[in-house]
Amino acid sequence: MTDWNAYRAHLGQSVRAFATLAPDTIKGIQTLDHAGAGKGHLDAKTRELIALAVAVTTRCDGCISVHSKAAVEAGATKEEIAEALGVAVALNAGAALVYSSRVLDAVDTVTG
């Protein structure tokens, strides 16, 4: 079982240490983060639900830690989070199906 609060705190320290070594990288990621922060079309809760679904599909524990807290703070319920995660699960399975067909295509090019 992961202590997500401790993990989030440790992650913050690690990112700050990285920022001193690679400040331009951090500036770049902050630019991307602010660019996706919203223009009034999606509310904060919806953005965080999307972030959680993406976090699952990219298997990013740091993203899960940060965006779980942000989603709850934005008013997302456990049921809404579960529904968003269901979309992520469905797309991962669908992606596996699509990429399975690509493997078969690649095999066909080898076997003729």
C-alpha cells in the first residue's frame, strides 16, 4: 500500500531538486501545464478527471498522486473518478486490440 501523501511530498522535493539542475526543463513543463489549464470550456473537475484517466493510461504514479488530490479538491466524487477510470480501462483494452492488429500486419510482412 502506498502512502500517497508521503509520496506526493517526496515527489515535490525530488522535482525541486531536479529543477535546480534543469531549470529550463521545468519552465517548459510549467508552460505546457499552464497552456492546458483551461480557457473556460472545461471546469477544473473535468480537467482533473481527464488527468486521472491519462495518468492511468501512462502509468504515472506521480500524476496519480497529484491529480487524485486535485480532483477531490475540485469536487470530484469517487463515483465520477471511477467512471473516468472506466473510460481509461476501456481505451487501454481498445488500444491493445488495435496494436494487436498492427503486430499481425507486421508479421504478415515477414511471412508474406
